[in-house]
Amino acid sequence: MEKELKTAERARCALEILADMAPSGEYVPVTNIWQEASARVPLTGYEAEINTKNRPRGETNWRFASSDFVAAGWLQKNPSLAGEWSITPSGLAAIREHPGNELHLEAQRLSAMERDRRRNEVERALPERWVSDDNNQRRLLAAAEIIVEECLRKGLSAFAPGRELWTAQNIRDLHALWVASEKQDGRGFNANLELQIAGATDDQKLLMAEVLAFQLLPIARVMGHAKKRERVESALKLMQHPVEIPRVFDTAFAGGAFNPGVGMQSHINHAVTVVLDVLSAWTELSDDEQQSALADPRRWRDVVMGADQGFPTQRYALLYLVHPGYFGPVVSTEHREQIRSAFIGEIGGEFSDDADADLQAIMIALQVKEGKPIDLYDPAFEQRWKKRPAPTPADPPTHELAELDAEVLDPRGFTLTDLELTGLAAATHLDEMWFRKVTSALYRRGQVILYGPPGTGKTYVARALAERLGKPGSVIKRIQFHPSYTYEDFFAGYRPVTDAAGQLSFSLTRGPLREIADEARKNPDVPHVLMIDEINRANLSKVFGELYYLLEYRNDAIDVLYAGSGDDGGKSFTLPPNVLIIGTMNTADRSIALLDSAMRRRFSFFELHPDVPPVKGILDRWTIEYPQSLPVAELFELLNASIRDREDRIGPSHLLRPDHFTEEDLRAVWEESIIPLLEERHVGTGVDVHVRYGVDALFRALADRKGASGES
């Protein structure tokens, strides 16, 4: 087969489609763009071959080509990981300036130039300052630079260019309003904020939004894009004339530089107070003193630390945001001192009276020695400096406060009070208390299984529950197990791939559990749900393997089967606590008793069976809302009463239709859905299911019962 590729033509189509559909830069789902691009430039036979990502080779190449357009500044991808693209003004201009396939060639040239520029910039900086080549830090520092240059230096807005906002008067008024306000116990930060700045002007509310953005920028791991954006928008939406979050900040919210620890997670109000205290002190400086602080890290440190040096993690975050090359992304004072002590030999072994200067000098020495930026939290370095003493009551963290703020990020990504279950119960016609039991078990254990015979709504309920759990930034995946499903399908394994030269090789490919774990780490403050339909149809011991352990011990790491498939491409893997698993199990295939004990111990099980609540009586409740002239609920009750084996009984979903049942409709459901199920379950028994369970037989039985009871 000729290996013809049309990546360049299709890549150009992507920009042209975006220019047609959303020239103002709105996001468009990438699936829509691909559908149109592949229609305009059909796949060749070679490109149509399915690869290890279960996509046509041509689509994978097209997606890779988009990264060149991003690097060229022509295309932007939604940082919320929603799978959406948008075109930039320079992208619109590029379509006009570069005809045909020259567009992709120019994007590749600009992308290569940008990579070279960054590499050269990093190499030049290694002997001069603390350097990072992490893309997340690069993005957040680009946003932080706007705060520094526009807000601190010029007094202008970061979100509304040219608007005078960070003035001394606005900062002082907002600071006074914040300090005088009181938060109400039991309300989250966003809900309290509405009360705390209720009397503020639009300028002060916008200033608060920008202060929140500044405070949130460097936070990683415990808070993702959706939560950061939600918090900033909680201030913006209070404005009479709100403004949009600029794209540079929205992109930066997807990353971060450090894990903030307990203090910055749980003491949100205090963290904001520290930022406003520092800004208030900033307004007391003369113009020359302000410019000096922005030029000299030590002068900025004097402003940030001030007389009150409480909450050092938040203060070091502010130091890093304004002077990242001097202070670096290490905000724990304990960690800074341990690093300094462990590596002081790199700068002669003598401590100076400036610990921050020592630490920067150490980092420069390590960078020059390694010839590249250093990640101090990389295991290879971390084990050389990090001490893990047992905590003692006499030595509490310096940022610990007497009370926690009401809004603490939950490891599961949700709390039971977050869920509105009344509407879910009404939509599914199931009992609200049953849903409370299921969600409580899901919160406690992280995984549940809904089990029962066919037609009891297991998949429907699982999907409805998953959607109710979802928040902005959540990922919901649905997969189905089958007898040939393996560990390699579920988690990770090697798959054969053919390169452009036709050479066969094997590539490590992630499965759905591995993929959703990565998404959960990117947005740790929201739940991510993996729905496993027909979970009992696979050999569960082989599919889960060593991962069984992580279902019970989410905070532990375990070595996985394939090197490179663990966290960050390593050998060990942890299952984030905000990955929730909802399985469904058809008991017509296998009963719970036949599951191995490891499976039964790690999941909570909830039965959906027509004989017991919450499914029992659902047709009666349904027909109250959707009245029927035929006795549908009574026929269904008679049918199941005549079936001896409990697991052979029929679920009500076949009859849950909002439209009116005619007798013809009823007979069609019986002949096409119910009778075939019963025939399968009665093979070899000698029972004629048409005679015993047919519509006519049930109508006669119902008439006999009514006659015996004297009903008309």
C-alpha cells in the first residue's frame, strides 16, 4: 500500500474551518473540526489504518500537526482539557499569507525556531538565575508578568487593559472592606465572598478577581483549571458590568508550580488577607521604592515579609511570582532550609546571612554542573535533601491556624452536600434515600457496583449518577468489559505499530484507567468517573492485576507490570482518590457469590431488582406520571410472579415509555424483548415460554384474578 499522507492539507483545513465557524476566537470541539477536515480531505488507505490509540493514523498525525500551529501562535487549545480549539488573530492572518501547504511548512519552521529560542534562553540563564523549563511554570509566569508590569508597575488592570485599577485608593478600600468583613461558618469561600464584598464598587470587585488570580496561579496538584476559574469568576460575576478572564490567565490556570500544602489549601481567607496586606504595604512606598522592589529581589522581600512573617508559604509564593529567578518555586521554609543544608557544599560549604541568596547560588551551581534546569522534587534529587521526621505536637507547622476555612478541597473531588439528589431521584423514579446510600458508599470507598437482572436500569442509573457527580473539568469515561478484555486494554500494555517506513514496532499504550488517572491529577479538585459496564463478564483478577491493591489503598504507590506505565512515566503508580468507579453487573451472567473475595471486599454492592426497592413499584410510579389505558404495571407484576427463579425475572425498563401503549405496542415489546430473554433462560427446561409468559396468558390470568376478587 502506498504510504500517502495528506497531513499538511488537513492541518490547513483545521484553521480554515475555525476561521469559518468561529473567527472571533470562540472554542470549537475538535471532533467537529476533524469531521469536517476529513470530509474535505478524505483519508488515504494508509491513513485510514487504526493505530494503538484506536484512531485512524491520519487523525493522529493531524492532531500532532496542530502542536506546530500552537507553537506558531495560530491555534489555541482549551486549557480546561475539554477537547476544543480556537483560532487566533495571527492564525487568521497566516491563512491569507501562506497559500496551500506552505502554511504547515511555515508553522513547522516557527515551531522549530521557538524550541531553539527557548533552549538557548535556558542555556544562557543557567549560570545566572534559578531556571525552569517546565511548560506549566512558563505559562503561569507569563500571566504573573502581566500582574507585575501592568498592575504593580503601572496601576492598570490585568483583565481590562488600560483600566486604572491597582491604584492606592482601590487597594486600600478593598483591604479595609475585606478586613472588616466576617465570613459565615458552613459556607464555602465563593459563597462567603458574595457577602464579604457586597458593598464594593465594580473596580474593587474586579481588583479582587485579579488578586485571586494572582494568588491561585502557582498552585498545582491540589487545584485544577476548573476550580481556579470558578473562584476567580465568583468575584467577576458580582460586577454590574463583568469582564472576561483573559486567555493567558485561563491557560495558566491549567498548571502550577508547587503543591501548596495544608495552609494554602485550607486557610483560603487568610491567604487572601496576606496578599492584600502586602498590596496595602505596597501602596505606602514611593514610586522610586516601588520600582526598586520590582528590580531588586531583596527589596521585594522586604515588602512581602514586612513586620509580620506569618503564613510563609503564601509569602514565598508572592516572592516567586515577582522574582522567580531568585526565589524559585519552593515555598516551604522547611524544604528551603533542608535543600540549603544538603547542598551547601556546592558553594563552598559556608552559610551566609542570607538563606535565599545561598539557595539561589546552590541552584545555579547545580544547573551548571548538570547542564540543564533542576527539579528539586525529582526523586533523584529529593532523596538527597528531604528528611521525613515524624511530626510532633511540639513542632507544628508555622502556618497552622486555630480554625480551618469552611471550603477545604476534598480528595474525592466532591462532598455529599454538593449533590442535589432530589432531582436525580425524580428523574429516575427511584428513592432518594437509596441514592444517598450509594453516593455515601462511593464517597467512602471510591467504587460501587450496581447489580441485578437485565432491564433493571443499571446502566441508565450509573450514567445519571455519573453526570450528577460531574463538575466543570470532570472527565466521565464509559467502557464495557467482555471475556477477552485484558490488563493491557484496561491499564497499559504494548501494542504493535507501523511507522512511516513500514517498520513494525511495539509502543506502550495507555488504557482508560491510566488515562482517567492522568486527567484526575490535572484537575484534582473535581471527581472523574469511570463507568464499567458488564464488569463481571471479564476475568477480573487478570484485568485488575496488582491494581486491586490501589482500590483499597489510594494513597499508596504500587509497582505496575510495565515499566514506563506508572506516574510520570515511571514504574510506580498511584490511583488518585478523585477517580470514582461505578460498575454494573448483570446477575443473569454471574451472581455475586461467584466473584472472587478481593473484588467483593473492595466494592460496595447495591441491588437493582424488580422485587425489592428502589426498583419495586417503579411502574406504578411511572404510570402516575404517564397514565396508560392498558394494565401495564399489573401485567408486569403477574409476569415476574410466575417466574420461579429470582435471577430470571424481568426488569421494568422495557415498559418505561412516556408515550401511550397500544395493545400492538405491548405485544411488540413482549415478542421482541421479553420473550427472547425468557427463552434463553429456559433452554432445556421444557417450558413453553410463549404459553406460560405470553401476553394472552397474562391477560387471562389477570382477568381470572379480578374475577375471583369481584373486580369489574
